[in-house]
Amino acid sequence: ILLQIVLSFSNLVVVAFHENEFYRTSERLGTAFLGDAFVLVSCAVLSAVTVIYNRESKALIQEDQRMYDSIWDAIKRDSGEKKAIEDLATVVATIHSPDSLPLQTFPKRINESWDTNGWAHRGESLLDQAKQFFNFSPRPSAQRRGSFTSSRNSRSRRTGSASSGNSQEETFGRSRTGSIGSIGDAAGNNFTLVSSLQQLFSQGEILQHLLLERVKKWSQRCNGRFAVKDRVNQFVTLNEAKARGLDDSDLKWGKLKSVSRALEKQLRSYKGNVARLTDIVRQSLVFDSLKDLVVCLEIIKEDPDVVLHRVKNRYTLRYNSSVTAGYRDLGINVALISRESHLFHLEKHICEVQLILRHFAAVKSDEGHQRYILFRNRTGQ
């Protein structure tokens, strides 16, 4: 606003003295003043609205943030947990974590098996083959949330192969970067960048199953817990679930990221580059203590079927938790290189695993998460 005032005043003086028409100066001053006054008032109103809007947005998550901060303060006061914080930092320091993740890629040989949209394989979709191989079905909730699977599968089954054009790809489009060449690994194999959400989600429907089975194995070696459906703040190990007569349908597993949120993140954070979306497939494990969480990280680190790309440690004294409204977890980005993932050409797909302390998971309720989503949308994150 001050800059606008200075520029406006300078402009008026130049106009008056340059033409040396002092009798018309008052008319020029009046016209210019009205225009500049409108700009100044608009800036002032916009600034005030922004301040009020940001204040209301922060108020949405203020109570949640206070609870998260209180939990973290209690953890820091506990001598055992304080040592675990140091142990966690030591383990994380041994893992190379770049500022930015590698882009999502897939091997060029995939073109021999998949069509341009990543579905057809000798007259049968890869997803259909995966369902037969692993004996699983895609979650209905994923289809309701806008998964690419349902309509695409039915079409490929009817025609025997996937057609090159489809309405969903026209709706969601390709990234602005498109397919921008190939990338080579140490062995000399060529990879190409993922160029559409269609490819990411078609891979994700298969990889979600592989990641869940891997997370279950980790959990049994480190007291990892999963949330129980329709039970507030109840988290059980797989052995406890079995003892209670609970099966997989009674536990709450991680879901594929929704298509709408993937689009938001692609456009808001990554300037349309879909290859930077590395959390389409995600799972989480809950722990009673940081000590168990550290054990889990070490298990993941030593897993021969896992490539650990990055660890984001929010359980550190240096982390500014106001960025995440007080919430903390350990975010891990991995790629599965097991025989099964190679079989379906998914060894380069990057997933996300969240390791969360039980007290933080309890505050992160459905209602609390909805408040955070509203805060995130209002602030354009």
C-alpha cells in the first residue's frame, strides 16, 4: 500500500510538471486520485479479508494442535522416550534422505505387456491377472471414491483389450511434462516417467495389496498395531485381533489416495507433474512407544525386498510442528522389489508408510482429520 501511494504521488507530479499545463492539473489529479484510491481501498479490503480468513482457518485446528503439542511435551519429559528420540535420530541419520524424491517411473519393457494406459496384457487386464494370482478383490470403497478400476476393467473384458482413448483420461488428462524421455538405472535398464494418473492408479490397485501384506509382516516383529473399525481409538496387533475373533474385514487398512486429492496435490504442489505423486499407495502402523517404532524402522531398513528412498522424521526436537498443525509421525517412502512386484512391473513405484505413535493416532480421528483437510484447503496446501 505504501509503495502504491509513493508511485501514485510521483506519477501525479510528473504529469503536472512535464506538460506544464497547470490549469489542467486539478482535473488530472482528480481522475488519478479516484483510480488510485480504488486500488488502495481494494488492497486494504483484500488484506483484511486474508487476515480474518487465515485466523479462522487456524482456529479450526487450534485445539487439535494444542493436544498434539501436549502429547509431544509429555514424550520429551519421559526419560525412556527421550532416549528413543535420540535413537531414532541416529537410525534416520544412517539413511540417505534427499530433499526431493525420485520421480515415479516404470521400466520400458512394460510396453511389451501394458498398453499406453497400463491395462491390457494379451487380451486380459493386469489387474484381473493380479486378482487371480493373489486371490484378492479391489475394495468397493476405492471404486466409490473415484478409482479408475471399475469402468476400465469392464471395458477391457468386453473388448479383449483396452482402447487407446477413454473419457476418464480425457477428464483427468496427462501431466504437463508428459513422457519426457527415459532414465537408466545402475544395471543399464531403461525406465520412463509415469505420465498420467491412469497409470499411477492402475499400478496402485495391485501394489496396495503387496504393501499391505508387507506391512503385516513388519508389524508382527515390532508390536505394530492397526485401528479397529467402528471402535474409537482402539488399536490392536494382529495376534490380539486373532485372539478377539477379528479378521481383516474388522481392521482399518490404509486406502489409496482419492483421485480428487491426487489432482489437488498434482496441481497445487507439483505444477501438474503427476510423476511426483509418491503417496498414492500408503499404509500406516501404530505403536505404543517410540522404542517399538525405532525397531520397525530398522526392520524396514534391513528388508531385502524394500528400497528405502526417504525418511521424514517428525519425531525430532528440530521439527517445526506448526507446519502440520502439531501432528507428528515418521514418514517413509519405499519401493517394493519383491518377486511379485517385479512380476507386475511395479518395482519402481514409490509408496508411503507412516509410523505413528498411538497417542497421536488417537487425536487424528476422522473428525480431526476433516478439520485438518478444511484447514489445508483454505490455505491452499
